[in-house]
Amino acid sequence: MSFTVAIVGRPNVGKSTLFNRLVGKKLALVDDTPGVTRDRRPGDAKLVDLRFQIIDTAGLEIAAPDTLQGRMRQQTETAIDDADLTLFVVDAKAGLTPVDMTLAEMLRKRGKPVVLVANKSEARGSDGGFYDAFTLGLGDPVPISAEHGQGMLDLRDAIVAAVGEDVAFPEPEDVAETDVVIPRPEEGAEESEEEPVYDETKPLRVAIVGRPNAGKSTLINRFLGEDRLLTGPEAGITRDSISVEWDWRGRTIKMFDTAGMRRKARVTEKLEKLSVADGLRAIRFAETVVIVFDATIPFEKQDLQIVDLVLREGRAAVLAFNKWDMIEDRQAVLADLREKTERLLPQARGIRAVPISGQTGEGLDRLMQSVIDTDKVWNKRISTARLNRWLEQQQIQHPPPAVSGRRLKLKYMTQVKARPPAFMISCTRPDALPDSYTRFLINGLRTDFQMPGVPIRIHFRASENPFENRKKKR
């Protein structure tokens, strides 16, 4: 992207609505409640022929630095300092407030380009607020309606005038032309039975989930080495699912911070429902999910439900027992956690669990190594020849049960997909095969092919009878 733009303003003036309009997606949560946005949310914006990076910020309020509003203000000020241009949004319908005057003074002192945006200008009675915006001394306001998409061309012209055409439309870099030759497969070449090698360089998407106040945002800040996400002693600070990128040992990691998930019966407010739904989308989009437990009160019912949700979605899961620095008798607690993990999570036998401290940084390298190892298993593919040899051996050691006096036969097995590993077995009467034998096969796959802690799917289908459609001879 050529330049970066930060959207600022007091609460409930339509910043997130404008952000969603510019990125073309409903990424940021929008609600009538003031103060919905709390963290900085980046996005790739498109406005007519302009392409730039956009940052949605929390509503600026006058508050003490040690309060939640004060910490939100610090996040917004950091976004202003990092941006090349600031879109200062005011509410033309409600008119100017003393907070708008204070924010305008703060932007003037920073000396960076500012575009004054008068949102909600389509509303009846908004003319007074629009003309009042001239008194802020930040140039002519641009009347828009972020909700209905009005005034976007005028906003585009104002942005180009503020940053300059050389910044808005940078010259494309010269790319040397090369002839790319795509090799054609040789005729008669057979498919190799070799299992594909795991790509250690591809970017990895990781979601951080857990109950409220488990330390998810603090953990990500420790990974990044900066206060990128808003944290504090209050529970439920994070609302949006915020993505951040960083490198770990030369590999790009895209990590998603999510809102804390409470029990469904306790989630009654519309805003919290939106936050939880945003977190579920982050889980579906991620490849590996780190479930953060509070080591001081682990294995609450909600913790187990979150792990079960992640596994049912087919994601690779890793447990992180956070706040390990607050544990005194570590050996006894660690032994208890291992016993409870095996007993309470039988559907994820062998799941990797790492004690960490987001506050001090203890155990973070072991956690990331467990994430990489789990992702390798999640992407694993096994050759058909190995699977059928294994299936034959399993039937010899533990034959399938006999139903109605007839022994069930498992004839053929192959892996149909990875991410997560899924297998298809051709057999006689698949509807009669008991679930206990399916669990036996899944546990055998985990043990014999080293696939701990990831969901494994096995599908059965009836083998075709070649004589089924042949007419009987008279």
C-alpha cells in the first residue's frame, strides 16, 4: 500500500461504518452503543482509484491515563503517529462538542495532514453541524454519509490533495520480463506414493481464544514486543477480532486476538453476541487455534466447551496454561493438569499443552514450537499403500464385529483430504459398523502414524457390487 490513513473522532460518529465502507467488508463491529471499537484495526482500503492502508481506532475521550478510556486513547494516538494522514470524523447531525474542539487542537499540534469529514450529512438538520465544522480550523469539511456511501468522490479528492499525487499514485516498480516455462507432465508418468513434505516457509494463521480475562491480548503483546492490543485488569476488554502479523524464526505468523467467550446462557447483549460471532469466524479462518486457560482456575466447563468447539470445526488445537508465574508448587500443578487433560479431553488424545506466562514471556518459544508441530500433523498425508497395510493388520489383531451372524469386512482405505486428516474406508454394511470400532480405528491412527491432538475424520461407504445391475439369466 502507498500510504496509511487513520480514522479518528469521538465515540459514535461513524468511524467503523466508514472503515467498513472503505475496505468493502463488514470487518469492524458496528452498533448504536458508543465506544464499541477499542483496539486498532488495520485494513486494505479501496476508494475509486486509490489504494491505501486504513486503521480504525477507538473513540477519543478525555480520561486519566490509568483508566480503560485512557488506555484506548493511547492506542488511538499511536495510530495517529504511525499514519501519514488522519481522517477526523465529526457528526454533522449532532453538531460539534467540546471534545471535538479538544481533538482538533491535538491534531493541529501534531502537524500531520488532516482531512475533516462531516459524517451523517444526509440526515435532516445536518446543515448546522456541517457549517460549524469550519470553526475547527482544519480546512473545508467533506460532507459524506458512510452508511449510504454518499460523498465518496469528494473524500477521494480531499485525500489526494492532502497527501499529494506523488504519494497517492506512486510510480510502479520496473519488473524485469522473464520467460516462464511451465513444464508439461510426461506421458505415462505414474503418481508417486511419496508423502508430501511439509512447507516450513508458508504463512501460518493462528487464532487465540479462551474465556474472558485469561490473558489472550497480553500474550500477543508479549509475542510482538509492544503494547499493540489493549489490555487491563477488566474482563471483556477485547471486542473485535484483531489480526496482527509478525515473524517467528523467519516464518510469517498471522495471529488473531478474539473476544473472551462466556457461556451461551450468559451472553444476552447484542454487542457481546456480535463479538462472539466475530471470534467464531476467526476460528474458522485460522489453521491452528491456541486455547488459553487460566492456570489458577483451569478446566472450567466453558474451557472444555471451547476446546470441543475448536475440534468440531476441524482446527488444530494447542492448550496454553497462562499465568504460570502465579503458580507456586509447579510440579504438583503440572502433574494435575496432565492428568485432567487426558481424562477430560478424550476426543483430543495427545493434545499439546504448554505452561506459559504472557506477563513474563516464559514458555512462549515452546508454545510456538507446539503450534508448528501441531500444524504439521494437521497437514499430514499418508500414502494409500501404508494405510491399506495398516488396515489389514488392524483387522487381524482386532476383527470387526459380526452383525446378525455376518462378519463385517473393511476392504480398502485411502486419505481423501488433510487439514484435518480425513479418511475413507470401503466396507460392507457401513451403517451396521458400531461407533466403538470407529473410535478404535481413530486411536490406532493417532498412535501408529503419530497424529496426536488433531481431529481425525473417518467416513465409511459401501463397496460396489459388480453384479448388482446384471440381469439374471433365465
